Amino acid sequence: MATVVRRIGTSPRARGSASGQSCPDIFELGDGDFAVIGRDATVELERHLPPDAARAADERIVVITRATLVQARDDIPPA
């Protein structure tokens, strides 16, 4: 199992979360993948996916705020 190496972008508290406890977040993992904490929107969005998109049984559609991704942009390593 991969481990969390670092946060990508700013912390939820730095983005204005009063509690910093339950907000979207992005993490780089030791194996090079990324983990995302966000709102599960699978039921809401699955039917709107384009025809060439698919979701495996163990995958969820997760929504993060625009601010979370935009503020993470500079921390995302190049391909």
C-alpha cells in the first residue's frame, strides 16, 4: 500500500476552512500516484460521463473545489 508523501497545494485551513477538518485535499503518494479527498458525487455525476469514460466497481467520482486544484497546480510535478 502506498504512503502519503506530501500535500499538493495548500492546506484546507490556508484555503479558508475554519476547522480544517473536512475539506478537499490532494496528496502525492510514495508510488507516484495521487490521492484526493473530496465529496463523493458518483450517483450524481455517473450518468453524465462521456461515452468513452468508465468507472470500475471500486472507483468513485470525487469532486474537489476549483480552488483546491488551482492552488495545487504549481505543486503537481511534470509528467
